[in-house]
Amino acid sequence: MADINAIMIVLLSVIIICLLFIMYVMYVRIQQLLTEVNTLTGRMEITGTELEQLTRSVEEYKRARG
């Protein structure tokens, strides 16, 4: 009986260690993705002056066409 208990304890310990490793890998990947999102967000932000310039350009294009 003690032999089965020892085997179960070892088996569950190995499973827990595997799960902890998977959680660590997932944590590292989430950190990489968050860094990527922050980089992309920095590229996508439009300042007020850029938006005004874009609006002016569109208005000039409309006047030139029509």
C-alpha cells in the first residue's frame, strides 16, 4: 500500500513540475506579446498636429478634384 502511495506522490510531483514549466513558458510568451503590442501602439499613435495636417491635405485634395 505504501508503494502505491509513493508512486502516486512521485507521479503527481512530476505533473506539477510540468505544469509549472508550462505556466512559465506561457508567462514569457505573454510578456513578449505585450512588448510587441506596446511597440505597435507607439507606431499607430497619431498626434494632434499630424491629424490636423492629414485633414488639411484631404481638404486640399477635395478642392483640387472638385
